[in-house]
Amino acid sequence: MRTQVAIIGAGPAGLLLSHLLHLNGIESIVLESRSQAEIEATIRAGVLEQGTMDILNNAGVGARMRAEGALHHGFELAFSGRRHRIDLTELTGKSITVYPQHEVIKDLVAARQAAQGQLLFEVSGVQLHRVETTTPSVTYSHGGGAARIDADFVIGCDGYHGVTRPAMPVQGRQDYQRTYGFGWFGILVESAPSSEELIYARHPRGFALVSTRSPTVQRLYFQCDPADHVDNWSDDRIWAELHARLENRDGWIVQEGRIFQKNIIGMRSFVSTPMQAGRLFLAGDAAHIVPPTGAKGMNLAVSDVHLLAQGLEQFYRQGADERLQGYTAGALKRIWRAEYFSWWMTNLLHTFPDATPFKREVQRAELECLVSSRAMATALAENYVGAF
């Protein structure tokens, strides 16, 4: 087969890039190792910045997000037994929408299929060839047979464990990473909302987060040992931990319900640069990972492919490659700002295994400054909504 752009990975980055290219008359083929049912059922967080909402709306895939997503104008910081609201809209003029990643994927798959886009699921054995030349190709197996795609460009949107990042030249590549000594224990629960907005809680026992998914489904997290196992946590033990970390002096309590999913996720920061070599470009988790505290993961992926789509449009319409050549530098400006913010939020709110009493008091003092200083609250709000 022949196409202009071969995209590896059908997560939000790959699907959105394919759709943005389609809107500009550029052909693409998307290869994905999982089935359509699997990618649409992989439940992940979904805090969408204003810029991400704008991109999805402008691409014509935001109708269900606007109808079903929860528009939030602020969030709360909880510590020392009290909750304090950060008014995002008042401080920045912007807001966020809570809309899970798998719902974004459903919307993008539907849009690509409606446009008769080429999405190939359950692909295996993907290999990249001649990506350093102007005639790269991709070989793979699908439906029991071997196949090949010849393309002008190959875009890696296949995550940290995918095949595209290892295909980048070793010479000149620099990886930056930080592994944190804790993880998040996450649950999905059938219950009414505990709060109208997200609650980020710092507690001596560890961090906790309340996130509303829908009027009947809530997502909650608490800091845990990343080597722990969900089988060690009964429902009663989970609720006891959440009550201890979240409840405050005002009498508010977290709403309980039937827990129907439990998982543990690790916490790390990672950036691999450059994000391009020859005709191979990386986007999303293939090039960078942030701890979820700052809610930046999917937003960074959307930002990456928005830049790539602009570069590819310039290439095909004008025969120029300035934007493509500047992709890494342009993307990294946003990435490192988000990496910093996610690291800062993680350090602010979590209990570190080696934390001294001095460190814990400094954390508390910084939170006190945040909720009492408009300047500091504005800086937090600007980073959270992506106003940069």
C-alpha cells in the first residue's frame, strides 16, 4: 500500500493526527496492535485543557465532549483539615473539561470511520525501514498475512513501549527521566458525586484525589506503594483510607459505592529528545511521560500532533519544511513547561518516603501561600488550564 503518512498507534495522538490530516486533504493509515474494543475500553483520566477542547471542537469531534463532559471552572486543594478553592475561570478566563480519554478515542474512531479512513487494528510485527531517507516504509502482519506500507513520513504515536522510539538513532539522543518512589491506587465506583469539582488532597498518610466521571461514576485515587497489589486492598480497607485522607473539619465525607475497577499506576517523568530523525517523528507518550498529578498527558499529545499537522500541511501545500524541521524545538517548549508543572504538583502534594519533618512543614507552608496569595494561585491556575 501507498500513503502519505503512516501513523503507528491508535491512541488519542495517532487518531487525532489522522483526522487533522484528513481535514487538510492528506492521506494516512493508522496501525494499532490492539483491537478497537480494547482501545475504546481502556479507562484513563481525562482532564482537558481549554486549548485541547478548542482543537477537538475545531476538528469537528467535540460534540459529545460538549454534551457529556463536565465543564469545571475550578478545583480544590485540601490540607490541614480544610478545603480551598482555586477559581480557574476567575483567575485565567479559562476552564477545563473532565472527559475520559477512552471517550475521546471513541469520538475519533467514529470520525475516522465515517470519513472512510484507514484504521487497521490487531496488527503485529511492525517494523520500520529507511526512515532516514525520503522513502520510508513499514512492514507488519495483519489478518494472517504480511503487508507493507510505503509512505512519505512515519509518525510514532505508539507509547513508551512501542516500536518507534527504539527506532530513533542512538547517536545524539538524550533521555531524561525521574522515577518517583510511590504510585497511585485508582478505583472506579458507582456513586453520586462526592464533589462538584476535583479535590487534590495532601495528608500525612499520603496524597488523595477525587475526580468526577459522570453523575453515577466517580474516579478516586490515593498514594500507595507502587509494588503493592490490588488484591491486598479490600473494599473496606480502601474506603477507610479514603475517609482518613479526604474528610475535613467541615463535616464533608466522601460518597461510597460499588467499586468495579481497581488498579495501581506508577509515577515517573520522562522526555526523549530529539523527537524526530529523518522522516520519523514521535508524538505523545512515545516521546514524553508526565506524572498524572498535573493532568497534562493527553493534552501534551494533542499539542504535539497539532504541531505536526501544521508542519505536514505546510510541506504538502507549500513544499516547505520549516515547521517540520522546527517540530522538536517547538514541542519541547510546551513539554518542559508541563514536565515542570507536573513535577511541582507531585512534590507539593505527595508524602515522600524520605521526607523529613522540615520537608513536610515546607509543603504545608507552600500550600498556605498558594491559597492566600492571588499571584501564586494565578500561576497555578495558568499552568493547570494550559494558558501558555
